[in-house]
Amino acid sequence: MLVALVALASGLSVTVDSLSIDNRRHIASAIARVTNSGTNAFESVYVNCAFLDASGRAVQVGGALVSNLAPGETAFGSADVDSSLVATPIASASCRIGMTQP
């Protein structure tokens, strides 16, 4: 809960733009869009992503790092995980702001 409050107070938001699954290479990738609508610049923003099965249960986690995000800017990061390590197929991803460094 504290992390979510920090993200809201800082003006940062994150959405998942796309999820791709490469079954041949066993890699799932979530592209996270991070927007800074606040007044402070951030040297780094770490995004935590949960990869979910069809029932919404988290089956794998990964992270993405976005660097040098100025006020008004949007940047993208990719969270990649090994999909061969899960028993049920990955169906979606959900991401949130983790740590930030001004």
C-alpha cells in the first residue's frame, strides 16, 4: 500500500501496453508504459510485474527499469520472464511502480 501511495503522490503511473509470449524460446515479455505527470524528475523507476494465468493467479514475476524520466515524459520498459518455469500458461500481466530514485 505504501508503494502505491508513493507512486500516486509522485505523479507516476504504469500500464501494460502489450504481452508477448514466445513459446519456442520460453520467454514472456510485458511492455510497461511509465508516465510521469508530476513535477519531479526521476533518475530511475523500477516496475514490478506479475504474470498471471487465466484465473488471475500470479505464476511468475519480473521487473523492468526505466531511466531518466522527466516531468511530462513517458518511457517504456520490458519485464521478461522464463515461461518454461510455470505449470499453467501465462494469460496476462499486471504491473505497478516499485522503487524510484529522484
